[in-house]
Amino acid sequence: MQKLDLAKELRENAYPGRGIVIGKTPDGSRAAAAYFIMGRSENSRNRVFVEDGAGIRTQAFDPEKLEDPSLIIYAPVRVLGNKMIVTNGDQTDTIYEGMDKQLTFEQCLRSRTFEPDAPNYTPRISGILHLEGGGFNYALSILKSADGDPASCRRFTFAYESPLAGEGHFIHTYKGDGNPLPSFEGEPKTVDIPGSIDEFTDILWNNLNEDNKVSLFVRYIDIRTGEYETRIMNKNK
């Protein structure tokens, strides 16, 4: 698959919605992961990322303006042993609890579908990053309606074994802005992963639409030791 310019992909799409990127740094020593959220409504924009142990959660920036927390307040990132889970909803907890009972990533998601936010039926996107034996692999999933028909759920999982250095994959919820919002289509996009966490953070944050971006999480993990560093960006301060 053709490698795309991540900055350009973001810059030319006013509303990719929520997005996950997972890959490996050019020197092959670190796993990289990122998750961002965007919003069009006041309720969606009224959020920040905060650290929660080894993971993160969303939190209302102004609690008095919080209207419906059901689809916007959740833990996007949780860590289970040598696995990091990142998703765009409360299926993070479904995956965490299922994998803790030895279920696979796909088995965990069998109990979930797209979000019940008609008429958009926002896809549920999820990622799992697994470090083991000095290496790592990852997978991405999308659960989406059948071209906007809520009577059918389409399930796609993309697994990446022995990922290539300097390469990652990007999946997001929407093809672009619209009413209703059109769901992401096709395979995750192949993109470059920089060697510097700060460079990666800048590429993502500075190219997300200024009006719609809300928060960004980026983490680089040493594949050998599991040690990590994290960056969190919030538009609300």
C-alpha cells in the first residue's frame, strides 16, 4: 500500500473525527502510538485528556457545560501487562476485561457494535499493541454500520506482525465532514513514524483542524524495556 503523508492527510481533512496511529520508530527501538479526538458540538469540544495511571481518560473541561457524557467520557487508553489498548469509546474497558480473561482482541469486540448516535452511527475504532520477547506487534479494528444502515454491523481487523521500522498505520472514524458524517472506508493508511516523539506530536497537533481539534495523546515505548514517554495536548487550558 502506498505510504501517505500524515500531515497532508490531516491538513486536507477538516473532520477525520477520532483517530488512532500505531507503528515503529525508524531505528526500530520503540513502538509509537497516538490517539486524537475532535468535536463539532459544544459538548464534544468540552473535553480534555488527563492521565489515569498508565492510561488516560477524558474529562469535562467545564463540568457545568457537560450535557450527555455517554459517548464522550471514557478511558481511551488502558494498559494490561505488556499490552496497551487504545480506542475511541468505552470498548477500551470491554477489551481490557476480556483480554484479562484470555479472550482475543477480536473476541472481545464481538459483543460491541458501532455507536448508537443516529444518523452517523460512528464507527468504533480500536487498537492493541503487544510487546513480547524484545519485539512487538499490533492490530487495528473498526466496527461500522453497513453504509449507514444500522441493521448490519461490519467488522474488520487488521493485524501487523513484525512491523517495519519507520512505518505505522492510521485509522479514523470519518472520511470527512458531512451530515450525516461518512464513515471511514478501506484499510488503515500507511504513514511514516518519526524518530522523535515531539516531532510526531507536532505533526499531529499542528495539522489537525484548528476549529475542530480537542485533544491528543502520543506515547513512545521502548520495545525492549517497556519504558515509555507520553505527550498530551489539550486545546482547552
